[in-house]
Amino acid sequence: MSLIESIITELRIPDLPYPVGQSAPDDSSRWHSTLSEAWQAGSDERVVTHLQRTDAVWSMRQVNAAYLADRIMNVFLRRSGLHPYLVHRAARLRFWLALDLEARGAEAVSEQRPLHRWLDSLQALRGWSRTGGRSDRPVESHLAAMEQAVGEAFRTGGEEPLEACVSDWLEQISHQAEQAERVAQRLWQTESGAAGQRAAEQAVRAALSRTCRGRQLPASLWAFIEDDWRVLMRRAALEHGIDSEPWRHAFRLLEWLIWVGDGNLCGQDRNRLYHVGEQLTDKLVQVVTLVEGRDPVPQRFAPVDALLARRLRDEAVEQEAASIPEADPRWLERPDEAQGDEARSWVGSWYLYEADGQQIRQFLTGFLEETGEVLWTNARGAKLDIEPFRSVRERFEAGELTHLPEAYPFAGVLSDTLDSLQRVLESQRKQREEARDKAREEAEALRRAQEQAFEEERQREQEREEREARERAEAEREARDEAETRRINDEAEIREKVLAEVDRLEAGSWIQLGSGEEALRLKLALRIRASGKLVFVDRYGLNRREILREDLATRVRDGEAQLLSEGAEFADTLSRVVGRLRVGR
């Protein structure tokens, strides 16, 4: 099972409208109509919010598909770096994404899906700003076409309209990207050339501002400087740079020309004036030859020669104040290499600022080393502005200009979102497993408690039975002992009575041993009292037999012998006594 499928089928988020108890059956028609109505209404709300407002019972899969669509789109729109207007228009796609996730699971966000491709293509509009100009029209037209295609896909249940719209859009932005790149390249070539000319012009202006401001010059000299020497200095700066020898010589000769032209300066040192006068024209020729590569015509420096002659003759020369505007003296300095390195690190990134309540995005196309400026362009490669890099940095430090984060593709958003939800899902799985283990342990503990209670009850019952058995055995033993005691007592009583009867036998008394045909009748012949023996003989006086009195009493008691001497009455009496005693026992 894929991660997305696991999230859709297992995840539980608090406060979402999950079904109570068993999962509700998927109501596809109600689900589809709810999302379609939200799309047609142009809603910007979360999909889950729409589900919570209805009285329908949604399945767990539908609720989680809605939650996942909201989560993915919120992260993408927050991190995409797109213009807020584009974010607003793209946010509604969460309804189509929810429908697709519920139906297709992980396939809904694969790289081949129209929605995935379209969201990734929006990075081409990362630098787009809604200014109300011509550049807005293609984007507005496509957004309208995209919304129409999604509405048609909702209506038909197929995504052919969406696929066609995305394919057409990808073709358009590919063409626009190529066109913007060509425009930007031509612009950079143009501005790079213009930057050199501008740097040269600004350097000359700064040089003139530094040397001429506040000076009084003859009109002829000022005309020479403006019409001739200024042009030469601009060429020296443009072709050789302000740190070159031609520029330094041209700048130095400009200072000499100003010194000669201002009477307040040259009139104070006649010796220096002669020295300068001897060398000035030759120096001018040398610099012109060095810069232009050819010897100048002699008439070119006629105004300078005429002025020198009048100064040397100490003639009065009419002068006028030089009208030189102020210029930034930093143009006379060599570009800061550290600033250049820093500026180049800013190149190739998008920046934005607020203007008239609108968010304007601009691309830093390149750094113009000659001028220390940067070139700003828009998403179509057109020029927006040329600005000194130091000004850019000041605006950035003041918070007026901010860096637009790097583009974050939809695949990255999807990966981050799924990773985050996977941790939540694994935590919930762990909690469920712990709950199952706890329930299992509680059930096992209950079972063991029941078994223990049953065992304790069984042991108590066994002990009770054993106790009752012991009591019964004790009672039986006591009964047996009592019966035995009675028997012994009865036997003793019988024995005593029988002995008493035996002791009453006198010589000539008869007894019978045995019974039936084997019965033997004997007559007492003699009683030996010392030994307790009784001597019996048969009727012939023969077959003498000695029987102890106790032995005879035992035989009588046991019925093995009878006393016959007393007649029938004695026998009956003895029989009754013995019988009564036996019954009592």
C-alpha cells in the first residue's frame, strides 16, 4: 500500500467530520456534487470546511482526501513564491485535487497528471506581477481557460479538457520563455554598451565639475573644452578606462587649461606660467595622438595658443563664470572590486517591492561593471530600470526590497507534506499498537485474575471438601470408636454373663460343642479352679477334653457351644441375652 493510500485510509485528524462507528458507505454522487458546486462558486475555503457545513455523512476516505488536498495546496501556495493573485486563482484547484485523490490515490499526484504538470509550470510565472499592463493579458486568459477546463472536467467526469488546456499552456510558456531570453540577451548587449558610454560621460562631467566649478574662464577656452577636449576625454575613458595613462594625461591637461584660463590662478605665478606656456601645446598634441592614434591639425589648438600669448603679454582677458552642473565625484574612482563581487552574487535572482499597494517583481539580470549599476528586467525580459548597486543594497537593508525565495516545485512540496503526514501516521499507528497492547495486557491481566480467582475458589472448595471429608472421617472414626467401645463393652458384658453362666456349671452339667450332625455333647467331670480348666467327658466317661473357662465362655458367646445342664429354660435365657447384646452392639 502506498503512503498516500495509507494516509487516506488510516489517518485520524482531530475535529474532522469522520463517520461515527463503522465507516459510512461512499456517497460518490453527493461527494462529486459538493466539490463541483464549491468550484463553480469560486470558493477559496478549505475542502474540509465545505464538508463540515453539510449534513451528509462522509466516509473516512473522502474526509482524508479533502484534508490531504488542503494540506498539499496550502504548503505549495505558501512556498511557491508566486504572486498573491496567482495563489488566489490556483488555490481553488484543491477541490479537483480532493476529487482525484479520493478516486485515484497516489496516482492523482504523479508527475504525469495534468494538475502536477500545471502547478510545476507556474514557476515560469514566478516573476510575473499584476500591473494591469499588456503582460497581464496572456496570464489572465490562460487562468480563465484553466478554470473553464476544470469546470468541464467536473461536469463530464473526464479530464480530457484539463489535459488539453495544460498541454496548450506548456507550449505557450515554452515559447514565451525562449522569447524572453532573446529579449533579455539583446537588452543586455545594448545596456552593456550604453553603460560604457554613460560611465565615460559621467567621468568627464565629474572631472569638469571638480576642475571648473567656481572658476572664471574666457569664452574661447570654455568653447575649446566643451567642443574638443571634453570629447577627447570621453573617448579616453570609454576606450582605455579612467585608470589608464591616456585618461590621466587628459585629466591633468584639463587642470592646466583651467589654470591658464583663470587669471586669478595663473597671474600669481609668472614663472610657472612661462613653464606651462612652453609645454602645454606639445602636451596636448601628445595626448591627442595617444588617444586618437593620429597627429592633430595645428589649427585645433589655436584658441589655446592665443590665450597663452595674451597671458604671457599680460593682457587683460574677458572672463566669465563656468556654468558646470554638479556631478558625483565617485565616477572618477576606480570601481570597487568588492562591490562588484557582491553585486554579481545578487545577479540571477528575483526581488520584489511594494509600489502603490501592488507587489512588483523584478529580475536582476546583470551587473554593469563600468557604471556600478544593475539592470532590472521583468518576466518578459523587458527593461524595468537601471539602478546603482549601492542604491539597491540600501533599499534591501531598509526592507524596501526583499529577495524572492528560490522556486519550490510541486514534487518537493508533495514530498515534504507526505513526510510530515507519515510521521503523524506512524505516531498514530504506534499509539494504536500501544492501545492494542495495553488492551491485550489488560485482557490478559483480567484473564489471569479470573483464573487466579477461580483457582483460589477451587482451592477453597477443595479445602472445604477436604475439611468436610476430615470431619466426616473424624465423625466416622469417632462413631467407629464409640461403636467399638460399645462392642467391647457389650462383649465384656456378654462375656461376664457367659462366664457367670459357665462358672455356675457343676459337675454333671452338659454342654454341646458344634451343631448339627457333628455336634458333640460333653459332661462336666471336673473343675480345676486354680487353673480355670474344665474337664469334660462324653456320656461313656471317655474322650476327656479340657477347656478353659474363658475359652468355653467365648465359644458359648460365639454360638460354637451351648450349655445344656440347666435345660431348655437356661438355653433360651442365654440365647436371649446373647441376642440382645448382639443387637445392641
